[in-house]
Amino acid sequence: MNRHSLKYVLATTLLALSGIASAADAAKTPFTLPALPYATNALEPAIDAQTMEIHHGRHHKAYVDNLNAKVKEFPALASTSLEDIQRSISRYDTAVRNNAGGHYNHSLFWTLMAPVGQRDMPSPALRSRLVETFGSEEAFRTKFSEAATKLFGSGWAWLIVKDDGSLAITTTANQDNPLMDVVAERGTPVLALDVWEHAYYLHYQNKRADYIKAWWPLVNWQQVNARYDAAAIKR
Ligand code: MN
């Protein structure tokens, strides 16, 4: 073997080894923490930077890490989309339910808020459905806020498009969500609000209602409208 072909063999062997290593890594950690779509202080003063840093960098990251830790036990997780995992969550254990739910819910939640200038308002199509369903846009906001405020313990409030195309406000406990095949009222999430204490306690302490009131102006209606359109077309 001359010097050139030895180099070639070494290079191709290294390439093959690195391919195996990265494939193994991918199988071990198929879930990744998405970057926030804005700076951690972009939602101030309603949501302070420290709350965002801890909520995203520690709480959400923990759901991702804990979910990756379950892949060895449930290999199907690595080849199933995050949404389809929710839809078939009854096949998994409680730890997968909590952490896959936490990863999906938070990944969605970040996109449903936006800095000033990107927030917009409900589209004519969504607005007319809100009026038809709840009486007025204001009545929808009041009912959603009430559901979020009254939810006992930790969980989420949702606006969903149900399979029959109707809109509904629902709540789920812990990290459950309306996609899961174990919750009472299922549908496609259009709007989501995290009312776990970790979402607001640093700034609002026990005053959840104040956090909810401050959250409304942050809603990224561009994103909500797009989700509504996609869900309404799909049915
Ligand atoms: Mn949270």
C-alpha cells in the first residue's frame, strides 16, 4: 500500500466511524431544545427575562433531557413525530406523557407570544368564529381567562379546533394537551397558556390572574391565525 492509498483508507475509515458515532448520538438524543424565537427580555415587562431564562433554559430543557432519556426504553419515540407521540401517548408511561407533553407544549407556547410589532390581531375568519362561538371577542377572552385562572394546580388553558370543526376552550392538568389520546376533550391547539407557577411566580408570586391579564397583549395572533387556518382547512 502506498502512502496515498493508506491516506485514503484512513480517511474513509474515519468517515465511516464518525457516521456511526453521529447516528448513535442521533438515536440517543432525537429531541432538542428549540431556541426561543426572540430574546429572553423581549416580552418585558409582562414576562421578565429571568423567568424566561429559567422557564426555557431549565424547565423546558429538563423535559427534553428527560424525554431523550426514555428513548432506550421506548425506541418508537425516535421515529415518531412529536405530534404523533402526543396522539398515541397512551402507549407510553407517565414519564413520557409528562416530558413529551412538556416538550410539545413549551415548543408551541414560545411561538404563540411575540415582541411588540409582531402581535397583530385575530384574523377576520377567526374573529367571526370567536363571535359565533362565544358571543364576542371580549367574551372569549373573559371565558379563556376564567378557565386559566380557575384551573386547580398546574396545567394549561387552550383554544382548540375540535374534530367537528367547532372551537372550544379547554384546560389540561400537568403537561397534558388536547392532542393526547388520554384527555377528555381533544382537538388541535390554536392558542395555549401555561399556568404552572414556574411561568409567573418570580414576578407575580401567587397572583395568577395578574399574569394572565399581562399575557394577553403578548399573544402572537399571526401564529394563532395561521394555526386556526391550518386546523380549519384540515377538517
Ligand atoms: Mn412551563
